[in-house]
Amino acid sequence: MAEPEEKRRDVQALLRRIWAAIVRYRRMVVAMVGFSLLQVICTKLPFMVIEPLLTVLDESDDPVVAPASVGPIEELGFTEGLRQWFSQWFRDFANDLCDVLGLAFDSAGMPVVVACGFVTLCCGIVGSVTIYMVQTVSRFFAYRVVADLRCELAQHFLSLPLRFFGRQRMGEMISRVTNDTQVMQRSFEVSADNVVVDPLMILGNLVIIAFYFPQALLVVAVMLPLMVIPMYRQGRKVQKRSSKSLQALGDTTESLNQILTGIRTVKAFQLESERMREFDQTTVTFLGRTKKVLSAKGRSIAQSFIGYQIATAVILVILGHTILSTELTFAVVGVIIAPLATNYQHVKRVTRAYNVMRESAGALAGIETILQTDVDAAMVGGHSISGVRGNVELRDVHFSYGGKPVLQGVSLNARAGQTIALVGPSGGGKSTTLDLLLRFHDPEKGSILVDGNDLCEVKLSDYRRHTAVVSQSPFLFNTSLRDNISCGRPGATQEQVEEAARAANIHDFIVEQPDGYATMAGERGTNLSGGQMQRITIARAILRDPAILFLDEATSALDTESEGVVQAALDTLRKGRTSFVIAHRLSTIVDADQILVLVDGRIVESGSHDELVAKNGVYKRMVDKQMRPDAS
């Protein structure tokens, strides 16, 4: 049955990523493979001393039997001659070892017994070191690769256009970075451990069995499909169901994210039961899909076990027939049984490793979907600029969201140092205009010029270095107040931070705190009031010392007292800078150099406050309504 193309691509993507990791960390991989080989040798070598050990024990029970003599190899079969040579070599080694150690025994077989113990002890000591190295190196390899993957995801998130995040759920993206990469980590751990060590262990067992009983290889070759085909078929189901399970886990993470981020609303509107019911539903879905993944894994191991047991049964029958019809000794049988008895554990781990690999291919599919999303074209290319004076011009700018026009032929001209206010009803295009000026999006038609340079042709990092934003919903990182201010200019001195805080009327509040500037802001600034948060963001903007400033309803969410303090800080911030201000409270922009009234994506009026009031148009009606709310 052919594998669907999509699933095959997912597996190929996983293998490419593993190969890239092997190439990148090849020294680590070489060390891992080397220690794995030593581990296999130390694990399987004791099996080889079973035959000489059982032989001398059998000779001690029947002293009449003389040690077997070694005839010319050419008179024996190749494997038989090789076994005879090894048996005689080991006896000689045992006698030499006892001579070196100064040991003498009455029994002729005791040197072999001592040598068997010595070899096993040495293998145990060396093997313990190799196991430690394999486990340590392989696990670190897995963590290193997954850390790289998470960094790649984070870097890609930062490179994506703003529009991408408007279409995604936060919980699902967090799940991709945490849960999906955790599954990937298991894949790399398995790749670095079971996929390397256990196949070598199986190969070592087959070599030992072939050394003493070559007929068994034919049985293994015939029975191999009984183990491989079920593993392959169930592995495909594991991959498919794993993708669905991780999608359900993403829904669960998103549900929890909604609870935590909206906890005030949840409690205020008594939505605890409803939110918990939704979380329970997503959890039940996740558990149901996970149960199907585990079921496929269980069937894979069970079916492989049946195939392995059938092969073992056939080998035992052939082995018994050979013993009854030839002179094959029980010492040789002991050597054959030992690797047969341990081989299934290695087969089971390889089967589990294959299932985890297929599960990881399903996890990688979701990650690759994000990584293959085109990065923000604005962040690539553009010519460098040394500075920004602040002259801004919009020429016939058009823009739409999902085919719905938002801006239709907007034009304006702002000279350096001027304040441009954007007012009008909600949905008129004010915030979209600021987004275009910040180059979160590019115009679909028309152009934006900054100091005569087309903004689409300017290196974005150079331009944004000279801009700052103070928004209606201030955002603070969960770190110290000093760090929240200094992120406006990384590397700023303490004196510069305090100077900016004084200008924003927040310095006195900060120094009154027990930890001063080291005071933690809390998650999203929860340790501060709205006015305090806003003044921290203003201090951040002041410290940045931008040429162009964007104020997006910076005082609309504040009470009258806080608004007065914040507005004074904003007035300080605007001095000498080109400022674009969105305001619903028209009293805050009466001194603006230009006021633009946007309605349905068009500028319907423009001028100073006095000029627009004199026109007795849209702006005048807005002023009257704010002064007299009952005015129509």
C-alpha cells in the first residue's frame, strides 16, 4: 500500500533535519557512534566465552574426556575451523593470564574459568564507561538540536509579518514551540540512542549466532518481513494520529491561554464554568486522539513480537534437529541461546524508536508549516540611511484587509517637528495609517516618503531605529522597571534612564519603591496602575530619542488625574519631533499643526483646530458632541 505523498514528505523533512544535525555536530556524532560500538563489544563479548566455559565444565564432569584437539583448518568448514581456533586461543590466553597473575590450580579447567570471569569483569568496567558516555552525549545531542529548533522557530516568528499573527491563535503557536518540539526532542534522543545502539546490538547477536549456527541467518531473512511490515504499517498510523493529537493539544493550550490572559474578564462575568467546560472538552479530545496513537504503537510492538517469536521458534526447531543429527555440543547451544534470549529487547526498542520517529514526523509537519511561511519582505533588503530628519509624505495611499478597502487615496505632508493628529470615527483607517508609517504593512498603491526616500526602499532597521511608539495598551515585559525603560535604547546608562524617567514624570514613583529601578513590572505590568505603565512606556520612548513619534490613543484609557500627568509627559516627548497622534479626546490635540479627519479610509477634512472648527463640518460636530454629549 503506497504511503500518502504528504506523510512521505513529512518523514523526508524529519530525516533531512536529522542529517543536518549530524553534519553540524559531527564530532559529537562520531564520539557517540564510537562509544556505541565499544558498548556493543563489551555487551556481546561475554557471550563468546560461554562456549569455552561450558566446555571445560563438561570436561571436569567427565575427566576421561580429553580436551579437543585442533586439526588443520582446511580439513574443517570455515566457521567450524574458526570456532576451533578461537577455543584453543582462549585456552592459551587463560593459561598465560594465570601465569601473569601467579595463579596455579589443580584443575586443568580453572584457568579458563578465571579467564571468563576476568573478561566479563573487564567488559563490565569498560562497558559502564561507554554506557555513561553514550547516554550523556546522545541526550545532550538531542537537547542541543531541539534548542536549535526552538531558536529557529523564535527567530522565524520575529521575522514574520504582523498580519500573520492576526490569523493565528497564541496558544497554538506556544504549543508548537513547546509541545511539538518536545516530541521532536524524543525523536532525536531515540535517533541518538536506540537507532544507533540497538541495531548494532542486533547485528552483534546475529554475528555470534552466525559464527556458531549459520543456518539461523536464512530463517532470519525469511521471517524479517513478519516484523518489518507491521512496524511500517502501524508507524504510518502513528504519524497520522500524532499530528491530530498535537493539534488537539494546541487547542488545549489555547483554551488555557484564554483563561489566563482573560482572567479578569472570566471572573468579572462569572465565566469560570463555561471556560472550564471548554477546557475539559479540548482535553477529552486530546486524550481520545492520544489513545489512538498509543493503540497504534501497542499494535506495532505486539505484531513485531509475534514475528520475532515465530522466527525464534523456527530457529529452535532447526537447532534441536541439528543437535540430534550431528555432534553439535551443548556448549555451542548455550552460546546460541544467549543472544537469542536478549535479541527481542533490542528489536522492541528499535520498533519503539521507529514509532517515535513517525510520531515526530507528525510533530515536525506543524513546525514546518510555520517555518515555511514567508518572512516579512520589509525586513529584507533596502538601502541604508544614516539618520532621519522627520519629513514624512503620503502620496495617494491605498490599503485593504482581506479585499476590504481600509485606506482609499490618503495623502498628507508633514514637515520635521510637526504634530499631525488623526481623528474620526472607529474604522476610519487611523490605526492602519500608523501601521503603514511604521511599515508593519506596505501600501497596495501609492507611496510613503521619509525625507524624500520611498519607505519601501529603505533598510527597515535603519528607519525604525529613529521611531518610537506609545500605544493605548502599554506593554511591559516581566522584568525590572529599568530594563523596561532601557529597552528603548539598549546599553543606556543609569543616568540616562533616570533622566528619561524624570521627563516622563515617573522617576519619583520608582525611587519610592523598595527595590527602586529593580522593581519588577509583573506579567504585562500587573504590579503597576494604567497611568504608571503608560509613563514607563513614555520614558522608554523618551530614552530612544526618536525623530518620528507615534502616539496611538495614549491617554484614552486613563482617568482624569492620570491623563493630566501622562499628557504633560507626552507634551515633553513631542517637542522637536515629528509626531503622529491618534486621539478620541480632541482636547489633547488642539495644538496640533495639522488635524486630519478620516472617514471610511478617506481624509474628509484637514487643517488646524481653529480652521476646522470654522469650517463647521465633521470635526466641528465631533467637538460639539464631546463638549455636549447630547448634541447630534
